[in-house]
Amino acid sequence: MRLMGQLGEWFDQRLQLGRPIREVMEHPVPRQTASWWYVFGSAALTIFMFQFVTGILLALVYVPSAGEAWSSLQTLNHQITLGWFIRALHGWGSNFMLAIVIIHMVQVFLFGAYKFPRELTWLLGVFLLLFTLGMAFTGQVLRFDQDAYWGLGIGASIASRVPVLGPALVKLLLGGPIIAGATLSRFFALHVFVIPGLLIGFVGLHVLMVLKLGVNEWPMPGRIVRRATYVREYHELTAKEGVPFVPYAIWKDIVFSGFILLSIALCAVMLGPFGPGGQPDPTIIQTAPKPDSFFLWIYALLSYLPPAAETPILLIAPLIGIVVLLVLPFFAGEGEKSWKRRPIAVLVILVAAVSLGTLTHLGQHTPWSPVMDAWSGQPIPAEYLKNRTPLEHEGALVFQSKQCHNCHSLAGEGGQRGPALDRVAVRLTPDQLVRQVIQGGGNMPAYGKNLSPAETTALVKFLETLHPAGQRPAQDASRAIAETDQH
Amino acid sequence: MTSSKDVSRRGFFAKIGLLFNGMVGAALAVPIVRYLASPVTRERKPGYDSWLPLGPLDKFPAGETRLATYRNPMVNAWDGETADIACWVRNVDGKKFQVFAVNCAHLGCPVRWFPQSNLFMCPCHGGAYYQDGSRASGPPERGLFEYPYKVQDGKLLIHAGEMPTPGRSASNSKGCSSCG
């Protein structure tokens, strides 16, 4: 024990870190902040270090070469002892990191912690969120499979829409004229050197400021932040009811971090690593690329934006979002901190959560995409074909063979790109059906050139049978009069 | 003892030193920027894009649309299969051809050809195109990208070299005098 003490003294004489560390440990924090609400920042830091370690472990085997990356991941998954587990840890660590970072940010926002004098801490935090998203995207690229390949194509297509600079930006992004070896190399450099380096620097400053400025006090309704008096009031608060950071507050941080690491490990064991999916061969086009779950909402948004508004929204909206986050502490640097007195702040979080949740859900189900194999894989239900004339059966055949089923569902089966057709005869008269099939419109291709008159007649006859049992199909009243006149 | 005059003299030297470092840094920045910009400037070099054979004409029967592949002209040894690019070849009437990029004009996903309904459909956001590549429905703002082609010695050739994106179509690469 004495030897340990002497050794410690020897080091401290040279390092001189003992005193600052002791000061950090003993610095008083407001008693109420020793709360389970204050554990997310430290948990994000823990996962960051965890990702660092698991990332280095993967780099021992991974080959950042377009020709080899995919097979080196297969080797990790199947040949190397527990390689799959390390991949799973890193992949699940990434998901947990993003989730915790976002929860941390929401908590900081709702607790008003971005207000004076912690504006810069928030600012760095916004960049940390962007870097974390950058790590998630570049990491998805390093899992060099079909999704990664076509995901890069989507990224390049978005970049190409920048006025004037677009084509040059695409080449800078891809490192060449196509998605190939140079692309993977530069995303490797970003994922392993550039962004982690920035993260280390920004995390260091972020944590330093939390320690220097003191952790945000528990927001009380009516306790107003004023630039002139805040620092004095904060010191009075910590002097009156402060507790040493260690161990009063830190034990919850430690317990929660351990819980998160355990959750990552459990997910990794139970659910395994992510991919890789199909090999990145651009000549295999039978693929439906999808981004990782945290980017699904963007993927969904891209299918709902009207074509004319898409480019400006794609290029300008993210910038506006980032600028809003950056100027927030300067716009609302004083005033109420408690979310109980900030209804708009709460509303913003709720709207954002509902929007992102809905878009993510839609991104998982992609109702806007044709179901590519519905025409050959999903038959028309038998009850739609009972007691039908041969012509109507012929029409049902046209419905399948011309891939109508890929976009239109019957009895819940098939695509959702266009409207379900179970009751179409109630909505459209025979003449309207013919026109819709031949001319298209309302986001439906025109089939005039692809259907013979006989096929169109048969198809429309079949569509006319699609109405509920007790309900008459739509009829053109004038047509009935015209027909009576003829008799 | 150091006089204030001494300090200002040393301060002046420090500033000279900073200026010197700044000049060296600026000089070094030129090659670094040129190195970083090389993916953009490379297209001026020969071999960036060229006429590439897709195979003999009898691979593409009249009235049908078939998938063809080619190897990108500018390629690295470690590109592996990523340098193999696919395209759709439509033989319109035995004499006239259309060669489309597989990349959807919306966001670049690979479109699939459905001969039964004569449509190209995109799996990502539901874009659809007619057989002549024109836009049928969905989010794309335009039709499919088309490569310039020519027939030589019974083979079909296309002019290609970079991935077409909405900002730049496949056919407007530089140095393509014989296109169209």
C-alpha cells in the first residue's frame, strides 16, 4: 500500500494531474441533478469509447478495398472466432449511440440546458450529432453490400442536384466517375480517421465545458435565467445545496452506462450482426436498396416530396434545420428553463417525434413502391373469380400478366402504389375505367400502347365485377338514356 | 533584464516566423488541393470515357429490351465487380437502338424492365418509365438517362465512363464528337 502511494506520488510529481482530477471529482453539483435524467451524456461518451474499441478490433481484419471488403466481412462473420459478435457489437453500438445522443439532446432541450452560459456546449453538441450521423452513414457504406452501393448512388444523386457544383461534388464524393474502389477508400478514411478525430476533439471540449460551467441545475418553473445574475445564482445554489460529483451523481452515470453496454451485448448475442447483404455487384439489379433504420425517414420523405419541390427542399431544408439548431441558444438564451412553462418547446419535440416515427414506419413498409413480384407471386383471391364469365376471367388474367397487381392490391395483397381495387367498380363507371387504363394519369402510367382493344375490354369487364355484393356498380346516367333512346 | 523594446523585437521575430510558416503552408496547399481535386480534374485526361462494346447485335433481338453489362473504362485493379456496369438495351426495330442507364433518374436506384407491361419500374420510390425511357409516373422529373450508341462490325457500342446522375446525364460527357 505504501509502495502504491509512493508510485502515485512519483507520477503526480511529473504529470501534475492529481489536483485537477480531485477538483473535478469533488466539484459540487446541484443536489437534484444527481438524477436518472442526467445520465444520457455520460452514456453517449461510454458508447463512443466502446465503438472506438470494437472499431479497432474490426479493423484488424476488415479490408477497405471494393474488391475485397464484402468477402472480408463474410470471413469476419463465418471464419474468425467470434468475428460475428464483434461486428454485432459495433453495429448495435452504433444504433444505441444514435438513440442515446438523440435522447440526450431532447433532454437538454427540454431542461433548457442550452441557455446562458452553456450556448457553446450546445453548439458543439449539434456538431457532435452531425458527426454521429456521419459515422452511422459512413459505417453503413463500409458494410460494402448492395444497400451500401445503391445508398451511395442515392447520395451522389442528391449531391448532383446542387446548382453548378453538382457534377464536381459527385466526383469528390465518389472519388471518381463511378462508385468503386476509390469511393470505399475515402469513406474508410472518413469513418476511421477524419470523423473520429473531430469527435475526439469536440467531445473533449464538450465535456470540459460541462465541468467548467457546472452541470445544468434542475429547472424550476419561475426560476428565470438572466445573463447578469445567472452565474452568481448558480454558485449560490451549488454552495447551498451542492453535493460532490463523486460519488453522489456519478454512481447513476456508471450504473446506467453499464446497463447500456449490457443491452448492446444482449442485442448483439440475440439478434446478431447487420448483414452484409448481397454482394456489391452493380450488374445484379434484382435488389430493393434500403438505408439503415436511422435514415429510413429521409428515404420515406424522398418518395413523398412533389417532384418540382424536391431539389430545393433536399438542398435547403437540412441547412435550415442545422442553422435553427445552431442559433437556438442565441435566440432563446435567457428566460424559463422548465418545460412546464415552455409549451412550444414541448410541442416541437412531440411534432418531431411523431413525424420521424411515422416516416420511419412508412420507410419500413414502402407503400409507394410497386411490389415487384406481386404479378407472378400473389394470385387473385378465388372469391373474386367465382361465377365469372370467360371474358371476365380473361380480364383477371390481363390484370396479373400486365402487372397491375404490382401497384394495386386486391383483398389486401399486392402493391399499394395505386388505390386498392376491391371496390373500384363503385367509384368508376366502365367508360371511366377504360379511360384510366388507356390514358393513365393521377400517377398511373398509360397502358394504351401496351394493351390490345380486346385485352382492355376484358380487363375492364373484370374490374366491373369488383364491388361489394349488395352495392351496385357506378353507372353513367346519360349512357342509360342514350341506350333507351336507341331501342 | 529584458526591456520592452527587446520584447517587441522578439515579438516581431515571432510574427516574421508566423508569416514564413503561412507562406510555406500556402505553397503546400496548392499541391494538396490539386491532389484532393483529382477526381474532378481527371475527366480531362484521355481514357476517362470511351466507346465500349456491349456485344454482338444478335444478343439484342428486335423489339426487345435486354440487360447488358460493360466494364467501366477508368478502373483500378482493386475495384472488383463494382467496375462492371449494367445498362438496358432496347432494340426498337432492328435498326434503331436505345441504351438506357439502369440508374433511376430520381435517385439512382436500379430500374427493372417488365416486358409484359412494357414498363421500367424502380424499387426505391416507385418511379416508372415507358419502354422508350420517357417518364410514366412517380417522383422522377425526367426520363431514363440514355447513352449514345453506334453499331460497328456487327457490335453495339456505347459511349460511357461515368455514373449518370440527375445533375448530369450520361450523354453529355466531354470529347464525344461522334455522339448523337
